[in-house]
Amino acid sequence: MPSTDARRAAVLGSPIAHSLSPALHRAAYAELGLEDWSYGRFDVDEAALPGFIDGLDSSWAGLSLTMPLKRAVIPLLDEISESAASVEAVNTLVLTGDGRRLGDNTDIPGMIAALRERGVEKVESAAVLGAGATASSALAALSEICTGPVTAYVRSSARADEMRGWGERLGVDVRIAAWDAADEALRAPLVIATTPAGATDFLADSVPPAPGTLFDVLYEPWPTPLAMSWTLRGAPVVGGLDLLVHQAVLQVEQMTGRAPGPLAAMRVAGEAALAGRHPAVDG
């Protein structure tokens, strides 16, 4: 007979096959001795989300949510945290024993924790490359660690307006610059690249001799040309896997009630999963 203590969690999104979340969460359960816990992966789009959540029984502890569900889930929740409300994005759904649905955003504190791990506590200014959903979380993180202006490098006036709006909402002094001038961003004490793979490759040859800290939110492919150029100059780099692990640790803590989450074990699991996708080739 199955154990009555068995609990379930999963990551939802579309597409979802690439997600490293199962590797991270399962590693955490093993480290915490939660033998009856399981963590799955489901391809769910916005239209299917309400039905999926309504079909969850009491064995479910929570869900991790990725694109395109971070905003779509909000009307389905009973309560949303202040950080999630600040960027209108939920990546964590916790199901309580009394059936309530609680939404949170662990990307924001995950970014702050990943930067702190590299010794970045406060900066006087910063630059953000890109203006998508991750950029709004970056601004929310910067609202807590940046004491001066944040320059956002964007491709269109519509994106510029969005970033200004997020800045006003989050209390960040956002200044707009054209994407064509993105090489100027590389002189900032902290550069956060939130763009898709390949978008910042053209900047790799423009990194100054003594740059500040780069936070590139990509984890595959890794390292990006920009991150590699940064590393070759001996400067600190925070990568997408750092963010993924730190935000997942917070999800594990919320869903299991066990803190602190096993950061080291989760990082090893993430690195192993990525290495398995791209095995080294003997020359």
C-alpha cells in the first residue's frame, strides 16, 4: 500500500522538458530524508492551468511555475506575497493543509542570495540588459541592493515605457538607454543580463579590463560568450544556475517546511544534470 505520508510537487510550464527543477528538488528530498516525496514535470499552458490546479488532491504540497504561467496563476490564488505582487509574477504555489493556495516569487530573493554569495551586498548603480519578465524581477532585487540609478538597455519605446513603469512601482530610479549603446552598460558596477541566448554575444569583445560583477541569468548554454569574457578578466560572474538553485532552495523550504534547504546538494545535482546534457568530448 502507498504511504499516507507521500507528498507530491511538480514544475509546470510550456515548454517544460528542459527544466532542471526535478533534479534540484529530488536532490533536496534525498538530502532531507523525505523518502515519500516526489517531484514531477508537467507541460501545462495557460488554458489548462485552472483545470490542473483544481484537480490536485491533498497529497500535493506545491508547484513551481515557469513561463507562461507566472501571471496566469494569480487569479487562481487565495493569497499572494508582497514580492510576487510587486512584479505581478508567481513562480511558487504552496498548498496548505486547509486547501488554501498561496503564491510567492522566489526569483527575487533568489537573485539577492546569488549575488550575496559572490560578495555583492550593495552597489551604487547597475545596468540591466533587456526588458522582459526577468528584468522586472531584476529591478525588484535591485530595489533592495542598489542605492543609485539603474540603466535599462532596451530595444523599443514600448519596452522603455514598461521598464519606467516597473521602476516607479518598485521605487527604482530607472534610466533608459538604447540597445545599440549596450556596450556602455559593461562599465557599471553590476550588470544583469536578462536576455535570451545569443542576444549579448556581440558584447563579449567590449568587456573592459577591470569590470564589476556580471549576473547572466542564462544557464544553458553556459558559459555565454559574455560570461566567458568576464571570467577571463578575473571578474566575478553569477550565472543562471546560481539563481535557479537559490530560488529552488526557497521553494523547497516553503513546500516542505524544512529549513535551511540543502543548497550544496541541489547545486551538485543541477551541475550534474547540465553535464549530462552536454557530455565532454575527448579530443
